[in-house]
Amino acid sequence: MKYDVIVAGLGGMGSAAAHQLPRRGSRVLGLEKYTLAHDHGSSHGRPRIIRQAYPQVAIAAGFSGHGYKFASVAGEVLADFVSEGCARHSTGLFSPARFSGVSG
């Protein structure tokens, strides 16, 4: 079988993207190295962001703590980037620039 998109890692972000992409007409293959509910994923440790690294590669890594509430919209944004090349939702919320000028 041929796939339009391969999702590497089926944690919070990967599973959300793998869920949204078929709704946009993509044939998706999801790959996970570990068993479900493991503690080796990007949702552990520092929070991560969505990023377009290369024209045909989009990277989304998990959030921690309150960031989990964004998993479904992050999956939609990632699916939009992959299928449309842009997101219909604002991605400013995920930008590290939102912290500039904030003192701790």
C-alpha cells in the first residue's frame, strides 16, 4: 500500500495528526517504536512546539502539563501543514517568540 503521510511516533501529537489527516483525504501510516503509554516520548521533559523543518517535513512534539489541552488543535494544525501547506488556525500560540520580553 502507498501512503501520503507517515507519522513517526504516536504519542499525543502524532496520534492527533494521524487522526486528523485521513479526514483531509490522506492515506496515513503511523509508526511507534515503543508500546502505548510509554515514558520515552517528547511529552516528557521540556515542552515542545510545532515546527516546519523542511518543505516536506513537519515536526510536532508533545506538550507537558497544561499543554495537553492543545493536542487536538495541534493535530489539526499539523494536518493542515501536511495537507494544505498552511494552517487555518493561528500558530502564534506555539511560537517561542511569545516569551520574548517576559521576565521570570
